Amino acid sequence: MKGTLVALDHYNGRPAAALMIDGKLQDLLLSPPDGAAPTPGAIYRAVVDRPLKGQGGMMLRLPDGQTAFLRQGKGLRPGQTMAVQVTGYAEGGKAVPVTHKVLFKSRYAIVTPDAPGLNISRSIRNEDERDRLLEIAHIAMDGSDFGLILRSGCDGVDGDEIEEDILAMRDAAEAVTGADGSDPELLMDGLDAHHLGWREWGEPDQLANHDGSFEDHGVLDAIDALQGAEVRLGSVTLYIEPTRALVAVDVNTGGDTSPAAGLKANLACARELPRQLRLRGLGGQITLDLAPLAKKDRKQFENALRSAFRADSIETALVGWTPLGHYELQRKRERLPIALG
């Protein structure tokens, strides 16, 4: 079908959400299995344990004997309690990554306890609309020292709906920041796939939330295609293979033997790579073994890669070239690999 479709179903017995655009799978969210590592977005009261020498960070204690790693450890002392938010999934055997900059995020509003001020998304450019949203923000946040960011999804939305969303996040922030205690504790759980899809994808042209919606709309077939390493883009073939150390991406020109074959294959890789990494839930260090590419064409490839990742929601650093001519990226681990889904 044409347009956007959001399908809410279950995959391997757990909530899952899929975003289809013009019949093609563009995003996929899978809830973690029960008992898995803490979900990104979850907020904990943590207890400072010990500094991690050489890395400038601090190890923290979470409930049930779990540990977390906080990069900003300056000024903290062992035994101190603090609120932290999970920023990504931990690799096997490693501490959960967290931040002390806690955010309360919903479809329209982000309440920021540690960053005062009222802000409107820069993507909303109409001055009358910005003034309307700022008035709503002032009303909803009256009497609070917390900060607020109104997201791009607010554009044109009914004021009562936005205000209700702001107040819900403000109440959650007040409850969490006001919680007393000295032991590690889960203060607010992360969202499951259904609620995360509602928050991030806005209003689709069609919503399918019945059991079997994944099968009805071709989502299961698209997921099956993600289980293998091979990705075909016309005559170009990518092989995406996660290892324990990194994710390797091999780019092949196929049967194209023209002088521009390498550049065309690498540009095709640049355009498709964010989608593939997003759907497969891959992060960490990513190394691209590109098709043969002249040094004079590197800038064109870099621009295409930068443009493609600019539209992606997951933080990705384009690190650069290695002496062997590979290209490296570093991507936040916001999702579980689909192999674990």
C-alpha cells in the first residue's frame, strides 16, 4: 500500500512494532525478553560504587546485583545515590551504560529536570505556531523549575492534547525526582515496543493493531530477510555480519565491471546502510569494506553517508578512513540485535 502503516503485533511472544512506508519496512521495534538487561529509557536510583581508573567514569550499583557505567564521574563519592537513565543495551558481560541527564520523553514533550527553559523544536519554523506552542508550554509548566522541549510532532496538534502530554511528563518527572530512598531501585521502566512506536512515529495513514497484522502486511517476510547477511541492491550486494568485536559490512559490485562500478556500489551502500543497521538492531563499532574507490571519490561517498545518517534517529559517529582504506563508524546500541529478538 501507499503511505505509512504502523503494525502492532507480537514477535517471538513479545510486543513488536513495525513502520511500513509504501509497502517497505522502514523501522522495527522489538521488546526485550523478560529478565533481559535494563531497557533504554528506564530510570533508576543508583548507588555510586567505585571509579573506573583510566576511563574517567564511575561504576554504579543497580537493583538485583546489576552494575552500570557512568562516564561523568567527577565529584561523585562512593555510597552516594543518584538518578540515572539507561542510554543503551549493554554487551554481554559489560555494565549498563547510563547518564545522569535524565529526560522524560513523550510524543509531544520532553521534560528536562536538569536543564531549565522552554524550547520549541527548530524544525517548526512558522512564527505564529511557535508563539502558540510557547503559550501552551508556559501554561503547562507554570510553577515548575523543570525545563521543557516541545517536539516537532506538536506542529498543528490540538493545544489540549499537547498540554495533557506535557502535564503527564511533568508529573512523572516530579514523582521520580521526589522519590526518597538509599537503596538501588527502578523508578520508571522503559517503554515496550508498542508504546515506543506510538511515541516516535506520529500518526500513520493506517494502524493495524490486531493479532496477525505482521503476517497480513508482509512484516514477517521482511523480518525473515533480515536474518541473513546478504542484502541485494540491484546488481550490488552487501554482506552485513556482526561479530563480538564489530559489525563488518562488505560491499560488492556484482556483475558490473564498468569504471564507475565501485563508486556506484559504495553510494548504494551509503543510502541503504542506516535502514539495515536500524532494522537489524546493530550498533557499536562498524567497519565498511568498500568496493574499490579512488581517493578523489571519497568525498562524494562521505557526503552521501553523512546525508543518509542525518535522517536516522540513532546517534552514529562517522569516524573516518583506516590506513587500509576501510571506513569506520561508531553507533549507539539503542536496540537489541534482531538475532536476539
